[in-house]
Amino acid sequence: MNPADSTALPLSSYLKEQTTSTHESLDRRIMALSPFSSRERFACFLRMQLRLHHATAPLYQNPELQAMLPGLAERSRLQAILQDCTDFNISPEEQEIDRETGSMINPASTNEALGWLYTHEGSTLGAAFLLKHAREQLGLSETFGARHLAGHTDGRGLHWRQFKQALDDLELTAAARTEAVEGARAAFTFVRTSVEELMADNQPATAV
């Protein structure tokens, strides 16, 4: 697809096209670090997720973004991940480190923030796969330890399609779409850094 065709894509499709390789690489890295091999390993995964949720939490409460994306505030899963961390006895000190790390994130523009939200909301689809592993290998559930991986009551697919449609309904300039891509890539980079710091650094050498 040439650049002209690319810019004609709906925003959600354009973001996917521009980030697929990065996304797939991140997924492979996370699974290579065996987050479901033990509850200790999953706790490292939880802290990585906690950083991302703190990074995006202000975006879900942003009035401008709420006006652009109906129902945005209700999509935040910060409280669910905090409950999961409590289930796993992740210390207040560790949680504070993760909060501070996430709070350092401040997208440079509303358009970049859209890219961050695209990346975070897109993870809800893959969460079905993660929840299955958490349930089967660690005995976790939507009510203990894996609340943040639970699907929406309306269904994951519908919830995601509604978000994508809201994105695609936005009328953005080519420059604004580029900013959104930059935001999405920044979100993936942030997660990858957190994975390396929290999961790889606590992994046996043979698995790194």
C-alpha cells in the first residue's frame, strides 16, 4: 500500500498498520518471559500493567478526549488493576514506584493521546488470551488477581468496535494522524521498557 492509500485508511486501521510489527514483537517478548509460569512471575506482569494504567488514567478523565470518544471515562481499568495488586500483596512502596513511573507520561498533544488510548484499549482483545492462561495455569479469575483482564459486560468485541468507530468518526488532518501514530508507538515503547525493567530483570538468566 502506498502512502496515499495509507492516509485514506480509517484512523484505527491506519494506527494498526503503523504499529503491527511493534505490537507483535512486544507480545512475543512478554510471552517469552513466562508471565504465567508462577504467581511470582505474574506479579511482575501485574506491575508492568499497573504502570501503563497509571500512565493512561489521566487520559480517560480528560474532558476534551471524553468529548471525542463517548463513554471514555467508564473504560478505565485502573481500579481493577489496583485490586489485583492488593490480591498479590504488591507492596505500597512498589505500587508507588509504578505510579510515579506512569505519572511521568504526558502526551504532547490530544492527537498523541488518541494513539495512547488506541494502544491501551486494543489490549482488551488480547486480554482474553491472557485471562485464559491466568485461569488455567495460576487459578486466577475476574474476581481475584486478574480483574483487569476481564471483558466488558457487553462483550470484548463489541466494546472494541465501539471504540474503533469513535476513533474513525474523528476528522483529523494528515499531521494529526501522524501525531496519533507517534502516540501509539510511544505507548508500545513505554510498555516494552516496563517489561524489561520489571519482568526481564527478575527472570532467570536462561530465559532472558
